[in-house]
Amino acid sequence: MPLISICIPAYQRVTYLQRLLESIRQQDYTDFEVLVSDDSRDDSVKDLVDQFGATLPIRYVKNAAPLGTPANWNAAISQATGAWIKLMHDDDWFSRPNALSIFAKATSAGRKFIFSDYDNKYEENADFVQKTDLSSAWKKRIIDEPMALLAYNVIGPPSVTLFHRSIHETYDERLKWRVDMEYYVRLLQQERGFFFLPEKLVNVGISHSQVTQSCLYKPAIELPEGRILLEKHGVAVLQNAWVYDAWWRLLRNMKILQPAQLATYGNWPDAIYAMQRDLQAVPFNLTRFGPLSKAFMYLSYLKNKSLIRKSAA
């Protein structure tokens, strides 16, 4: 049993996958396996994996039919034999040769969930690097109330994480846009703690080909997923101001200002309709200015807290 299983759900993008595999081959830590779960309809991924067979402890699994995101993530994880699971998207890669050894050393810290800092690298602008930082305030906030992650994913994509195989949570296959955030919520509700590595150990590739980019501001995707979150975690999550703000921004950014727009996607809690009415009462141009939008949001939050408690009872 290796210490770490690096699980890679793949789909045809061999140029990205080659970059990731090269970064794995350069690691100075060796107690790991690589497992590639392939959704491709051709043999391009298999042919690439075969090229690394002599230099990496790598296994290849071809899915009988494409599973899609995130079912292929779960499939890759289910094949792992390591004590720790490191899911890596094929367009992300390790930022330095000692990255995996730093992750491995952290496994002795006594936590079952580990994640590192990272840099966003944009395909369309190679010179632009979006740096990320996890503040001490947000560290405390997501421990006290994991649902706050639905407002801001301060952990990052799955590629920056490492979790112990005794954690049996799986990614909700009904979700695409908020699938990682919702997974982290359940994991932190179970573990109530994590170990954070402040080093930037992973480069996260950002491009238009990503599933998450294709979901952004699409009501047909974001609203049904929002309903699933409310059904799974309850209306009571709106009592958290950060979560309330996330819903406020969701409705604002997609201009979901009429009850009929919501009704297209089923029945909603009274608190969501109340929030929508408050948003509709504010001139839209004012809500586009961040500080003003926050102020109006907070007034709406205070006004509707009792309704949220009633709906959650």
C-alpha cells in the first residue's frame, strides 16, 4: 500500500495531462501510485500513459462509458489503494519537485484533511498569475461554520487537497458548479478541522474548456444546484450572513428578480422569495456597486432572519 494515491480523472486533454504527469515524475518523493481513470472515447490518454509506464508507478483504467464530472472523480478515488487520496485534475500540476514530499510530511500532523495554497494560471494570459491567500479569519470561519464555504471557496479546487482514505464522503454526482464546495462542507462537518500548508504547491490551470467555467452564471445549472444544496443542508444555512450573501449575489448576478424565474426551477423556501423581493426593490445599478450591494444585502438579512428561523423549524 503506497502512502499516497494520486487519482487523475482524464478526458482527452493529453497536452494538459502530459504536463501533470511530468510534474509528478519530477517529484523527489516516491511512496505513491498514480491512477488514471479515463473517460475518453479514443486511446489518446492510454497512449500517453503507456509512455510513462517505465518511469512512474501508474495504473490506467478505461471507463466502459464516459462518466462525466464528478462521477469520474469518484471512480478514480474508488480504485485507489493508498492510505491518502490526492485527486488531481488533468489541467493542474505540481508547482515544484518537493511538493508531494511536503504533502506527505503533513500526513503526520494528526488531521485527515489537508490542503495547500496555490496559484491560478490562466491559459489565455500566461503572464498573469492570480495568487490566493487564506486569512486567519477565514480559517476560523470555515471551522466554526463550514457552510460559509458556499459563499467563498477559500479552500480551492480538489487538486490542492489531500484526504485520508477513512473519509468515506463522495462527491455529489448531481452537482457540477458547487460540487467541490459542497463536498468540503460535509467533510468539515465530519472532521471539524484541517491542516493548511501555506506553501503554493499546486498550479491550477484556468481555461474556457473547464466544466466550472461553462457553468458560470447559467441559471439552468446554478439554480437547480442551489435547490439541491437547500434540500441537503436545510434553509437554516441562510442564518449565516455569508451564505445569505452568496444567495443574494447569485440572484443579482443572474438577474433572477421575478418569482416566475425561480418557479421555472421548482418550489423555493419563503426566505428565498423574500430575498428576491428585497433585491427587486433596489435599483439594479446600485446593486452592481459592491459596498452598496453588501449594505442592502445586510438589511435584507436582518429583516428576514425571523422568517428563515420559522422556515427552518
